Amino acid sequence: MTIPQDRLRNFSIIAHIDHGKSTLADRFLELTHTIDPRQMTSQVLDSMDLEREKGITIKARAVRLEYTAADGLRYGLDLIDTPGHVDFSYEVSRSLQACEGAVLVVDATQGIEAQTLANVYLALRQNLVIIPVVNKIDLPSARPDVVIEELESVLAIPREEVLLASAKDGTGVPEILQAIVDRVPPPKGDPEAPLQALIFDSHYDPYKGVVVYVRLDQGTLHGHDRILLMASGVDSELLELGVFRPQLVPVERLAAGEVGYVATGLKSVRDARVGDTVTSHARPAAHALPGYQPAKSLVFAGIYPISGPDYPALRDALEKLHLNDASFSFEPESSVALGFGFRLGFLGLLHMEIVQERLEREFGLDLIASAPSVAYRVVLSHDRGIVEVDNPSQMPNAGEIEEIREPWVKLSVVSPAAYIGSLMELATGHRGSFQQMEYLDPQRVLLTFELPLAEVIVDLYDQLKSRTQGYASMDYEEIGERAADLVKVDVLVNGEPVDALSVIVHRERAQVTGRDLVHRLRRLIPRQLFEVPIQAAIGSNVIARETVAAMRKNVLAKCYGGDITRKRKLLEKQKEGKQRMKRVGSVEIPQEAFLAVLRVDEG
Amino acid sequence: MAKVPAVGDGTGASAPAEAAPAESTVDIAPAEAAPAETSPAPAPAPAPAPAAPADAAPAAEPPAERRPPVALYLHVPFCVSVCPYCDFVVYAGSAARGPRSLVEPFLDAVLAELELRADGLDMAFGAPATSARPALASLYLGGGTPSLLGAGAVERLLERVVARFGLAPHAEVTIEANPGPDERGDLAGFRAAGVTRVSFGAQSFADAELRRLGRRHAPDDVADAVAAARRAGITSLNLDLLYDLPGQDQERWGASLDAALALAPDHLSLYALTLDDPEAEGLAGPLGDHLATRPGARRWRERARADQDEDRAAAAYELATERLAAAGWRGYELSNWARAGHESRHNLAYWERRPYEALGPGAHAFDGRTRRWNAARLDAYLAALRPRSGPPHLPPGGAETPDPAQAEVESIVLGLRLDRGVPAALGERPRFAAAIGWAMANGLLERLAAGESDRLRLSVRGRLLSNELFARLV
């Protein structure tokens, strides 16, 4: 049954992690009878195991709610779920672009957090109507008045617009649905005009091919229309179209303003990219919708199978996963220490962690990641241009470099005021500079800093949490690049560089980093038949050195009648160990040594 | 006969006549080589103990043939007290001494096993001391502390060995003994019973080291024990010493070595203290050849291990190698040194991969094809061989038949423990060539060309690093 355009509402829920976004979505689904109560699990929209475990939304999802409002009429509310973590703000902005309104959820016990701000700014930038909700008012420690105060002073949200709710027990939830109907404008767009539908997400289905999630800006799409993807120029007979309830439910047609899916039958996601515009082959639109900036990888790391023969399986897994998550990039690379693998680009550290975990879980792989790096822009001397380097081992020699530029971010931290001093120290210790401080309420402050992204991705988040006993939250956005006095520290084993261990650090930090790497590696490399120097070097300048003494004794003292079988087995075990060794020059190093160096965070 | 500048050549005028065959075994050891002995009458062999399931898939090369033993090991599993570093099958305390001692039941049991094993050999190879089944060239009473047995018991054992296995004239008959006055036993009585060689567990000449090791004797006891053995007419005498002991420095080690040399032994076994965990290797199960390590011993080993040092151990070995060479000794095996003619013929049989029979709990035997062992536990051993009803039967245990490739590896690995090394041709086989080439290039192996014989042997550094090569050969 079709719902007229003036009774459609497209909205998102935006919130800081753990402020109750997914629980609120669950209540919406129940209240609108979208899901059979017997099939109701918690956090319905977070269907990935990882999402449930981590309590976060990784991937946006959409769902059509049918709600009978106070006026007795049935409305179609398309909820487009959004991830809450800073790494995924790109995904959030994409979702918001398909909406006219956003429900802003703030925890009544926590107040505004860093991502609350970030997400609100994203929504405001898209001119969305914001419906502020103070959630968790059932908790004894709830302080809705303070939070309302914060919303007013920090975000200029009038207090009379704020709704109070408890998504957990359902208090205030019908009022939120009613507010969506009342306050969010219906989508505009002429259903009779040529079709323009923006792809905001996609997944791959083995039977239906690439399934794109679209919002129709104008025009109407009918089943069995022939569609054209405007950017890629590919056309296709569509197999099915429908809405999200939240499973895919086919419908006869989708009209301007509606959110739904289109099964394209296409075999390659490359042909149906997120941000492309779907139009009708018979009557194409004059021009495509503006689309999106492609996701920009901020963090890079090598991902390697722990056992070499898994390489083809890893390649396979990456290709499959990429169909579901186009926001990471990958290309093959190889490493002396780690063998064959891939260089992956991620939206952030959490994204990196999630991609690695999904590869391991969903594809049964055992992986090791090299230390994460940012992308540097290197200006070569003698006007030989600029190269981008996201793998430290590829950094040109110091002599060829005019200047290295690194990405910087603006970091926002919301924290109890008691930790201001400690946070200042933390930021300056990470080459940051303090910008601004604003009191959200007498006890809480919003601090802003500028600092290099490379400093953020090392351990900043963990340190922030530990210094504030978990109370502070952070968010960052890119603010361009700046030149810095950076150097590449190489680790050499017996004179041979170990590519996976090269790092780019600020010159002042090079000594400490080099000494630490060399020291750790020395303890992990077994003695060889000869003395093995382990050095850290900047170019040809050795900044730290330790030595693994030569092995002097590996012998079975006794070998009599009762020992022969046992000792042969022992030797066979030693041989297996040797076969697993990686060779750097003539030095045999157990892969575990590299893994240990890469894994250990000695913060 | 090819002249080999090793055992055969160095044994000198006093070498017993039967030393000659020792030289050939390593050379023929590769599994496909025909055994020297002719096959015996096709009498059914006694069923071997249940084979380990790991036995390999059918190998391309035919399995080696069964051969009669040249040596016999008899394990006496009793000590007055157990030393915390020791992994041998040992029972101490009331099991070893006093009214509830298990020594007599054990003697009955081991004699019963002796008869059963000999029956099996009779069936396979015919009567002892014939050309198809030559008399034993050596007998070794090991332990434990076999010197705790009375002379009468030793005499009884030897008598049955002679009757059922045969003992060649001038055969080497060794008994292990502790040096303490209450443990060294009736040396004259042993000699009279036929013992020709005594091996004393001296371990150290430093009082503090002996105490830390849990030894019951004092340094001076060793001299007394040696004197007593000489008085008893023992002409071949070994001392065991340990290095890389917790707290041992080079000076102390040198001093122990000198003190041992001052007693003019004929043979020295110098072992790096090795602290294993047989349980972790899965050797202490019901059919395993080891007993579980006691918790106290386990703790002792953990502490001692932390106090060991690879560099110190290597230096100790090098010191011993130099000092003994200067004194005219020959390091004929990785851990064994002898004055000319006093190489242990019994132990050479192991390294030359010759067949040996074995009796007693935890003891291992090898018949040229299959290695079998008795389970370590004395109660199960006694229950099988001294049953309440019915005839004695063979004790529980295990067996393993190395496939031809494994047999070849054993030959080269064991052969390289000896200073005479292995024939160069063995090292040229395709499966060994890369590892041998690597070892030559790294100075672990040296070539020994003398006359017609062309052999490979470990250098001194190569001895210390021999596992690096061996692990590449397996």
C-alpha cells in the first residue's frame, strides 16, 4: 500500500556511543509493530555479532516504520540508522544526506559528549530538523535538567523542544514518533520528474547481485524498470525493489522521497558505487545528484596472514568484505618479515580493528597487522614532485626529501573539569597545541586541541580514557596537513632492514623509539651461530644498537639407549621450528618475534 | 681392513680382541644395507609390544632386519635418596632399604624378565653363543644405584646372563655405583662375580655443589671409592662429572676436573646439567618410560634452570676439551672421554646403532629394527613378572619402529656424536647434502681424510652446536 509523499518522513538517530540509540530504535520497531514481538531481539538493527558485542553500530541500516499518528493517519517513517563512532562520521554524513530530520539522543546521566557535538554539527550542516531527546531518565543518576541546560547553552537548542524519554522502559517514546511526524518536513521532489535516486549504501547478495540502498529525490521507480547508473554508465534490468522492514520486503514501486532498495543483478560493486545516482534507462535524468566524497582512508596498516599459505584466502576475504564495506581500501604488498599480505586503508583505528576482526571471524583467518601509519605527503627535492607514502618502509631516503607533510586534526575532548591539567599534558606530549576551552556546565568542559593525526592513532584514545578514568570522550576532524620534522627509523638485523618494523616519528622521538624497538627485538631474536647486531637507524646514521650474542651451545649432553627415540622427536620438533622461521639476510627469526614486537604496546 | 683414526685405531695394545666389529656398524647402518648377520632359522618371533600408532606409512625402502643383541642393559631402579635433577626411573626410601624393601621382589622379577626375553631370542635366533647369535660383548648394570645390590645378587644375575645370553671372553661388564661409603657396595664381591668396570657418580668435587645437587657423598669419598675399586681389581673405571651447575664458575669446574684427573680414572663422562620435564614431553603416562617428576624436584629444577648459562656451559666444555686433550685423553664421544683402550664398548653399541637387549623398568631395547621399552612403574613391572597366580609375563611398555628414513637419520646423528664421525658418502646423500654443506660452511663439520677412508666429523664448536646440524638432518 502506498503512502503519499506528504506522509513520509526520513530521519536518523544520532548519538554518542552507549547513549541508547539502538535501544530507542528497538522501541520504535515494537511500537510500530514492524517486528513480530516473538522475533524481537535487542539491538535489532545491529545484526553483526561484532556490533552486538561491542555495543556499537558499524554499518548504517535502514528500516521503514509505519506509524499511525495522533491525526489517525498512517505515516511512513524511514529510519536510517547511523554508526556512533568517530571513525564512521563519513557514514553518518551519508545517512544524514538522505534525511530531513534527526533524533538527537543524549544520555541523561552523561550529558553531551564529544560525538554528540560532532554528529549535531553534521546534521546542522545538512539543515536537518533536530529532535532532541534526553534518554535514560529512569536511571537514579539521571540529571535531565543539567543536560537540557547543556543543550541550550552549547548547541542553542531551546529547552521547550527537548523530549524526555527512557528507551529502556518505553517512557516518552510515542511522543518522539509523534514529534517526527509533526516536526520533520516531508521529503520534496516531484514523483513525475525523471528518476534521481542516490545510492547511500550497498551490499552484495549472491542471488540478487549488488543490492543498492537508495533514497529517491525525484521520480518513481517501478519493478522491472531498466535502470541506469549515471556515474558508471552501467545499465541493468532491475530484479527487485522494496523497502526495509528491516528485512527486505519487495514492493511494486518506490516514489520520490522514499527510501528503499534496488536489487540490480550487477555482479560487481564497482558498477554500483555508493554516491552514484540511479535513473531510468528509458527516461534518464538530465544530471546526477551531487553524490559523496569517496571515503578517505586516514589510517593504514599491512595485514598479513600468520601462515603464508592463507594468502589467497585473505585476498578472497578482502574482496568479499569490500562488497559490504567499501570504506576500506586494499592493495597487495609484501614484507621480508611477514611475507605476502595487503596494505589496507581505514577510516580510523576502530575501523581497522573491526575490519581485522571481521576478516578473522567471518573468514576464519589468523592475521597480524603491522603498526598503523597515516599517509604522509612527501615533497621531493629538486622539484621532483610530491609522493604520498602510507607505508613507512616506502619513505624515500632522507637526501631526496625536501619536506614531509602530515595530516593534522582538530581534537575535541569533553571531560570532567578535574582532568583539564592532565589532558593538557597529554595533548602537548603528543605534539598538540591547546586551542580553546568551554564549560558545558560547572563540572564539565569541552577542550579543543590541534595535533598530528599520527599522534592520535598511536595510543591517544587509551591514554585519554585512563587519565580520566573513562570519563572523557573525544572526537576529531581533519584540518589539513602541516610540514613536520619527521624521520624514518629503520630497524636493521645484521645490517638488513626489517621492513615491517620501520616507523616514521618526529625527530625528537626517534632516539627513544629506536632504542625501544631494538631492545624489544633483541630479547625476541634467538641466538644465531654468529653475533647479530640489531640497529635502529635514520638513513645511515645508527641511533641505537644492541647485539644478540652468538649461540654457543645447543647439544644433547646424553644420548644413550633410552634416549634415542625421544631425542629424535625433539630434533624433529626443532626442525619444524626452523621451518617456520623467517629469514632476514642470513638470520633466522621466528615470526612470533615480529608479532610480539608489533603487538606489544608498552604505553 | 680400513684404518680409521678413531676407536679401532686408538684402542692400543690392550684393546680386547672383540673390539674389531665395532667399527663396521655405523658404516652399514643405512637401513637398506644388508645386515652382516645371516638370517636365523625362520622361527616365529615373539610378538613385539604394541607398536606406537604413529608408525609411518609404507616406506619405499625395505625395513631393516631383526638382529641379535650385542649388549644387555639391566636397570636397577633403587637409590637411597633421589636427586632432584635426575630423570631416571628410581625408587628410594623404604622401597630401596629396610624391611619393606622391594629389592628382592625386583630381583625375582628381573630374573623372570631375563628368562622371557632370552626365550624370545632363542626362538628368533637359536641358542646363545653361536654364530647366528654371538655371546654378548657387554653388560651394563645401570640405575638407580645398582651398587646397592649385594655381591650375591650380582653374581646371580651374571650367572643367568651367561647362561641365557652368553658373555664373550673379555666382555665389558659395568656396574654403576655411588661413591659414598654406604652406597658403593661390595666392590671386591662385584669383581669376583665378573664385573670389569665401575662407573662412579662423582658429579663434582665441590662440597657446596654436591649438597645443592642432593648428593649424599662428600668430595673425599670419591678418592676412597676409586681406591677401593682399584684394590678390588677393577681395571676400567669411570667418573661422571656435571657442569653448568647453579653457581659453578670456571675455576670450580676446572678444580673438579683436576681433582678427577688426579684420581687417574680410565674414563670420564662430562655432562652439562640438563633439566628436562619428561611429563611435558608426554613420557610419564602409564606406558611411558619415565616417572612423574615430584613437585619438589620440579621446583628445584625451575630455580636451577634460572641459574644456568649457555655461555658458561660452552666455556666449561671447551675448558674440559682442552685440558683432557693436553692430558692425552681422547674425547671419543660428545660427552665421553677415555684413556686409550677404555672407551665404553657398551655405550658405543648405542651410538653405532647396534642391537641391544634391556631388562628392568623404563629400560629400552633395540633389535636392529624396533625400539621397545618397559613402562617405568615398578608396581606394574612386578605385577607382570611376579603375578599372584599364573606364569610371569612380559611387563607393559611401548615400541617404535623408525621407518628407513628415520633409521638413516638416527645413524648419522648418532654417528656424528663420535669423534670418528661418519663416512663422507653418508653426508652426500641428497637428503642430507644441504645440511652437511651448511655445517661445513659454518665450521661445524670437518672432513677427515686418512688413507682410503673419507669421513665427516664435528669440530669442537660443532659438537657444542650439534643440534643445529642435527635438527637440519631429521
